[in-house]
Amino acid sequence: MNRTLLLRLVLVAALVFAVTMALLPKPPHVPIDQFGDKFEHMLAFATIALLAAFSYPTARLFRIGERLSFLGALIEVLQSIPSLHRDCDIHDWIADTLAITVVLLIVWAVRRQRGARLP
């Protein structure tokens, strides 16, 4: 199995895990709960953004960021479904988007420093 395929499989697993945890009516408690909801959002989306950038090295980083930010917004909209007993919070989406942006800016800077052709 080549590296790109493996990274894409890990990306899909991370996406499924994040969306599932976000939409479970009563998600299980995890050790990082002690750091708060925003930390969990930022950690999840920073990880997904990094995996996406590595999985699709020729994709435009702006497009990756745009799509992941949309996913964060979609999760928040879905959390407003009353039967899920979750809270729709724009601040969660802002935290998601901030984490995505920071990670992708770091990836861009590293690629630029290494002289990679930037899509």
C-alpha cells in the first residue's frame, strides 16, 4: 500500500470518527474533555486539516480549508436537530475554522520554505 493511499484511509477514518462523535446524542467521555469543548474542536479539525494536506499534496490549500470549514458549519447545523440533544454553537465553527487556517498556513509556509511548487 502506498503512502498516499494510507494517508487517505487515515483521513477518512478521522473524518468518520469526528463526525460520529459530533452527532452522537451522548458521546462517550474522553480524557481530553477536561480541556473543554473548543479544544476538542480545534484538535479534531487541526488533525483533519493536516491529514488532508498530506493526503492531497497537489490540492489547493485554500480549497481544503474551504471544504473543512464547510464541514464544521454543517456539523453545527446538524447539531441543532432536537433529537440529538446537542448544541449548535457558531463559536465551535469559528474554533474549527481557526484551527484549519493555522494548520494550513503552517503547511503553506513549510512548502514555500522547501521550495515546493505551490498549487
